[in-house]
Amino acid sequence: MPDFKGTGVALVTPFDKDLNIDFNALERLVSHCIEGGVNYLVVMGTTAENPTLNPAEKDAVLKAVIEANANRVPVVYGIGGNNTQALLEELRNRDLSGVSAILSVSPYYNKPTQEGIYQHFKLLSEHSPLPIIIYNVPGRTGSNISANTTIRLARDFANIIAVKEASGDMDQVMKIINEAPKDFLVISGDDNLTLPMIALGGAGVISVSGQAFPVVFTEMVRKALAGDISGARPLHYRLYEITNMLFAEGNPGGVKAALDLQDLMEPYMRQPLWPISNGLRKDLENEMIKQGLL
């Protein structure tokens, strides 16, 4: 099984001015990330604007990333939603050649109970041909996967190998790390909490900002995982204000602006998302220059 310790990045989907997928920019982004040291790529997460892409476009993006990657790092693909039966159908029918694991967000909007969440992932586990990373992001789903539910899933299903934890609740993070099986990975879903989570026993991060600044971010994670917290700390603070800016007006508007400033892609997004304000963009540019990243 691939090792999902370290830095994964949740790739954006580049668009041109006509809002078509910019496959040339996507290829540049993949190379930028891998050459910058990332350990694996995540395709069709929230950062990819996946609700605005149709199934054919999702297939095309996955195929393009796999081709650009050329087997250099593992690829994780996002299959999640609030219709369990539809997800089982997708797991049966989608071509997952070249994919190493599934990232599956907890059901959103309909707010299932903890037992409903457990039974949802139980079915996915029983039907998935690949290992599953569950994704807890209460700020987007409207419900939290409790620590007890995550631990229960980790104990009961060998192919549920990790959780991407974006609850921001460090007590919850510590309980999972302390009580889940030792080979179960707790992955940060919050860039600015990555260092403290690793210090507590976390396995790394699935990052947004890491795709814009892979050299600095991956070095921070590597040092932290090696126990060099004092060496990782200045790298964390080098990106701290930038990361806050990336999320100040929503994701992925901020990171697309940072990538645009580096001439890697255009900042276009499909509605209802909208590019960040000119004022925030200028502040971001100034901070990137200050930190030697532009």
C-alpha cells in the first residue's frame, strides 16, 4: 500500500477565460508540485471545484493528472457525497486505474447521525476496490464525525486507512491519534494546524497552500515528521499569514490567485465562486514578496 505520510496536495482545477478546463495549466501544476517535493496528489477534492464539473470533465481531469504524474507519486481521487447508493454506483463504474486511494467526505447537508455516518462508510468500505481516507470537515458538511465514530471505523475496516481531520478540534484529534489503531493515519485538513497536529502524532497533511508553495511547505512537514519541531517552526510561520490570506475570501480563490501570481495558471473559477478582491490580491502579493516567494 502506498505511504500517505507527508504532504498531499488537494489540486485546484485550472480554467481558462471561457471557463473550460485548462489542461496545459494542470500539467504545469502537477510538475510544480512534484518537483517541489509533495508526496501525493489529491484529485477532485473540494478545492477542485468538483460540484461544478460534470462526470466527463472529472474523468478528463483524473486522466490528465495521471498522465502528467507519470507514476512519480501516488494519486488519491475524491468520491464523496450525501447519496450513499450513488457513491456505490460510482465506485462500481468509474475507471480508477492509476489511483491509489479514495478520499471520501462525510455526507453533507442532510446531517446524518453518528450511526448513519458509520453505516455510510461501512458500505463504502465493503464496496471500494481501494483504500479509503475519510474526510471530516464540519464547516462544509454541517456535521462532525465524532472521534468515537472515526475510531470505530478505523478498528472495524482494514481498508479505511486514514482520516483527513479538518474539524479544528485538537481534543478530537488527540483522542483519535491516541485510541485508533497505530497504523491508522490522522492527516491534517487545516494547513495552519499541520505542525501542531504532527507534533501530537499526526501523519502529515492534505494541503491547499502546499500546491502554491510546495518547497517550503513540504520541508516544514518533513522536518516536523522527523521530530525537528524547532526547524519546522520558522517555515510554518513563513507561510502562516499567507495561508490566512488564501482562505480569507474562500477556497480556492486565494490559492488560485497565488498560483496566478507565479504565472502557473489564470485565477478563473466557475460560479457561484468568484475571484478574490483586488485588495486581498495585493496584500497576498506583498506578503509573498516579503517572504521571498515571488
